[in-house]
Amino acid sequence: MSQFAINLLFVGASFALYIGIAIWARAGSTKDFYVAGGGVHPVTNGMATAADWMSAASFISMAGLLASGGYANSSFLMGWTGGYVILAMLLAPYLRKFGKFTVPDFIGDRFYSKAARLVAVICLIVASVTYVIGQMTGAGVAFSRFLEVSNTWGIWIAAAIVFLYAVFGGMKGITYTQVAQYIVLIIAYTIPAVFIAFQLTGNPIPMFGMFSTHSESGVPLLQKLNEVVVALGFQDYTADVDNKLNMVLFTLSLMVGTAGLPHVIIRFFTVPKVADARWSAGWALVFIALLYLTAPAVGSMARLNLMTTVYPEMTGQVEDYESAAAEPILYEDRPEWFRTWEDTGLITFNDLNNDGRIQFYNDANPEFDEVAERRGWAGNELSVNNDILVLANPEIANLPAWVIGLIAAGGIAAALSTAAGLLLAISSAISHDLIKTMINPNISEKGEMLAARISMGGAILLATYLGLNPPGFAAQTVALAFGIAGASLFPALMMGIFSKRVNNVGAVAGMLTGLIATLLYIFTYLGWFFIPGTNMLPNTPDNWILGISPLSFGAVGAVMNFAVAFALSSVTQEPPQEIQDLVESVRYPKGAGTAIDH
């Protein structure tokens, strides 16, 4: 059986499973559509939350970023996991105690203001649409390779599959689909990692293998990787970062963004009790850890495998890297996986010195120019999209065909699971918070369901268009969404739970300040509404204010949000007594009723 047929079998079987579950669990009411009926078991919800949260950025792109940037990109790991702990400890149980359907529900009622609800809806939509761009980008990468279609067609296929099971199933269908997707993606992620760790180090446990001895050279794997990348002009894989401020702010931005993500927060509204929300959070952290402890090993091993594929003489080398680097692989001898990924356009080769060999090195490093000139190199000739490394890893390591098919299904599951959750958050904000609560309170349940499905369909089309023109790699695009959510929604949620003094004026002004400041900073460097060529300044460190990248500005936006909200609240009228009593009751989650449809 050909590799394409095996891929089709694995991916097709997973699609059939997802759509079958959606039909079985089709939403019959708004409560089913928004919160899966409110009766999901904590373990089930924990697994669904893990799948919802571990997106294409986690499965596809994070290890690729670790592979390309090493320690410098470890902020992704620290920020996302740290943020989840904040979410689990400081937000989830209290929001479940509140007992409503959505994040704008809480903000609108807590700050007793339709304006606050409307601003929350806007913040939610902006953050969620930005986030879903990353999912469509990742899905396009996976589909284009494993179904052997163009990246554009890959994104359209992903959109069609999400439409089929998310629009009809709602949260009920999405929940049980995400359980299946988690099982698929975690098996797909860990099995290749075990194979590769054993192949490179003799240790089958990836997180331990990363710190073990490289079998062919006899030196520690990370030391081997450092020596290989330095010999090609790249920075040490384990090197520290120069700009500590940017790294700290980026980590904080991911943390507060994680805690403010609406599509993850609404998962805690699907369980029966407050205690179940806490247990769901704990189980989700266990399920998430299985992948996140493996990702650094996958990234480092993928980088080493890629380098030694291009420079095979470096594999067993321990001293003479100069002569090993002089013998890169001939282009005509490139392996089959290389040719396959070239067809997707995600690997490109340009023979600048016409020697028929692939020169892959850091031509942006001026200190390496003399070495490159001595070797007869005229510039880097190989471009590799970071998002392909996890998906290509089994092929690079010559693993069995069924492993490649498995990781195809896993990568697609990761993208689709989070895309569905985000689209549900967008549709519920429009249908429930905007139409039902603010525009037409007398709309029937059937009409509200129709509005939810139409808005989800529209969100899918918008996400597909933006996914075709993304502002960065999947994980980079997702980081922007985290910054937006962290700067706008997270402070409002925290102040809504832990401060009785913050009022509607402060909350609205704070959210708008955080959102607008963050968006202006992002658009300055990445283009207005991410449209290529409309940026006002090049997105380079020397143009960033105080060295703060657009990916890191969410933390600054959050501080501005808090400051404006507290300052204005202190000089305006206190919230009504019933609101202060509500805050007091929410902070002591000793019980909760069912979600309230209002």
C-alpha cells in the first residue's frame, strides 16, 4: 500500500469518527449548543479541554519553533503551561460558580452594562478570529502534505470538515469529538517521538533521551546539536537570550492570554458543579503535560535530524566539522521525504552557486561570512517552513509508513479541535450575547440556534480567508491572539472576580485601552488587519519600542488595562450593592446551579 493510501486511510477514518460523533451528539437545544447540556464528566471535560487548548500551534508549530530557536523559544512552553495554571486556579471555578453560558455573559452582568458586554464580545471575536487563523494555517500545512494537495486546498478542506461537525453539533458534538481528537493527537505525537528518541539515543523516553548520549557520535545529544548548528553559523541551541525583558514579557503575555482565552473558559461551564470545574482543570493539566513534556525532545531531535540529512558527514563527527560541512548532500540525492515536501511549497531549494549541492546555513550571520566564502557558498539555498518539522520528523527518521499516517491524523486533529472550540466561542458571542441579549431578547430558541450556526459559518469563511494570508507561522499567529486576549479579557475577568470596587466605567475603558493599544502595536509591525505591505515599521528588533516584540506586547496591554480600570473606578461611583454582593458570592464557590439562559 502506498504512503498516500495509508495517509488517506488514517485521515479518512478520523474524519468519519468526528462526523459520526457530531451526528450522534447533535445539539437539540441552546443549552446543548453552548454548554453541552451542562453535564459533562470532569475526566471527559479535562480531555476535551486539553484537545481544545493544544492546538495546531502546540502539535505542529511549537516543536518547530523550539527546533529552529532552541532555548530562546522555550517561552512558548513556559507561558502556555503557566497560564493554564492561572486559569485553573484563579478563574475556572469562580466563573463556573457564576453559572452563565459565556465570557461576555459574566462581564456584562458583573459590570452591569450593555456597553461592557458589547466590548467583551468585540474583544472575544478579535482574539478568537486571530487565534483561528493559526489553526487554519496549521491545518493547511497538514492537509497539503498528507493529502498531496496545495496549501490553499488544504485550508479549504479543513474548513469544510470543521463546518460539518461544529456547526451541527455545537458544544455537545464538539466535546465528544475533542475527546476522540485528543486520543488521536497524543498517540500520534508520542509514538514517533519514542521511535526517534530510541533511534538517536537508545532511550525510548523522549524527555530523557534529549539529555542522553547521541548513539552515533558518543557525545550528549544537546552538545552534538550545539556543535552542528554552530558549525553552520547558527546560534547555540541551548544559548541564553540577550533581551531578557522581551522574553519575560512574552512569557507573561502567553500566560495572561491563556487565562483569558474564551474558548477554553467556556469548557468549564459544561460540568455540573464547581468542584467538577476544579477536577476538569486538574485532569486537563495531566493530559496537556503528556505532550508538553515531549515537545522539547521532538524539537531538538527534529533539528538534528534535519541538519544531518543535509550534512550526512556530520552525523558521527566529533571534531572535524569543517570538512564535514564541505560535503553537503547532492540535490539529486535528496531523500524522498524532501521531494514530497517540496511539492507542497513548504521546502524550497535555490542553487545559488550552481554546484548541485544543498547549502543550508545562517547567511544572516555576518561573523560567518568569511567561513561561507572559504567554502564557496553564495548564500543559504534551503528554506524550510518551521511548521513542517513535527509532521516531517517520522519521514526524516525513516519510520514505518503507518507512523507517518498516524501523525497525519494527529496534526489534523490538533488543528480541527481548537478551530471548532474557537468558532463556537465566536458564534455564541454573536448569537447569545449580541443578538439574544442585546438586539432581540424575544428571539425563539430555534431562531437563536439558527443565528449561532449562521454566525459560525461566517466565522469559518473569514478564518479560511485569513488562514490563506497568515501574519506568521501557526504558533506566532496564535501568540498574537494570546496577547490580544490577555490585554483585553483577562484583566476584566480578574477584576470582576477579585475586586468589588471596579465599576462599569473602569472595566469598559480598561478593555478598550488594552485592546486598542495592543492592536495598534501589532498592526504597526505586521500590517493593518494583517494585510501584507500595510505595516508602518519593519518587524525587526531594532524597530521595536524598548525591544518589545509585537508578540510580547499583550503583557503591556494588560498592565494598561488594569491601570485605567482601577484609576477610573476610583474616581467614579461604586458598583451597586447587589453587584458587590454578587462578587462576594462568586468568590466563595460552595455550589452552583445550572447555566442560566437569559
